[in-house]
Amino acid sequence: MPHIIWEEKYSVNIKMIDEQHKRLFEIFGNIFDRMGKKDDREALGVDVWELARYATGHFDAEELLLSEYYFPGYEQHKKEHEVFRSKVAIFQRDLEKDKTTLSIDIVHFLMSWLSHHILTVDKEYSAFLNEKGIR
Ligand SMILES: [Fe+2]
Ligand SMILES: [Fe+2]
């Protein structure tokens, strides 16, 4: 199972956001660990629920910050987050229907979505917000 680890290259140079991204990586790590063990279905469900809850909170916090400072790419950024939000919802539904094997693809999708999103889309607001004094 792959293990996603936060590295300096993921830093957006804003402490609160970096901390939230680290936590998201940690939750993904837990999910991958659980997926390796077939008997841990209930705990896996809890972790996925936590991923959905925490990711939603993180997106809300990011969107609030971007709108507060009138970031020009706000609308597009918000749309990107919707992709993740709806995929997590599908994942949760699959788990309820007991389709774990199919869900592995979804976890891979979500994980690569997150690292790609941070490295490309999130990085776009770094300099903009740093200039406004947000660090
Ligand atoms: Fe984002
Ligand atoms: Fe983010």
C-alpha cells in the first residue's frame, strides 16, 4: 500500500493551511493501513467519515480565506474542491454497500487528487496571500 507523507515541497507557506494538509495526509495514511486489513471495515468507515469531514472543513477554511482577500481565482478553486467532495461522497456510499474492492481505486484517485491539487492549485494562492501578510 502506498503511504503518502507530507514533505516541504507541499508547503504553501501558510502555517494553518500546511497543518491542515498534514492532517489530511495522516488520515489517508490511516485509510491505506486499514485497507490492507480486511477485518477492519468499521474502523475504515470511521476513517473515511473523518476524511470527508476534515476535507470539507479544510476546503471551507481555504475558500473563506480566498474570498476574504478577494483572490482572483476563487470561483475556479472552489469548483476544484467540488470534485473531491463528490468523490468522497461516492466512496462513503460504496462502503455502505460493502464494495471495498472498488473503493481502492477511489482512494488512489482522492490521494493523487490531493497531492496534485496542493502542488498546483493551492500553490497559486501562496504568493498572493503572503503578500497580504498571511503566513
Ligand atoms: Fe484547495
Ligand atoms: Fe488545500
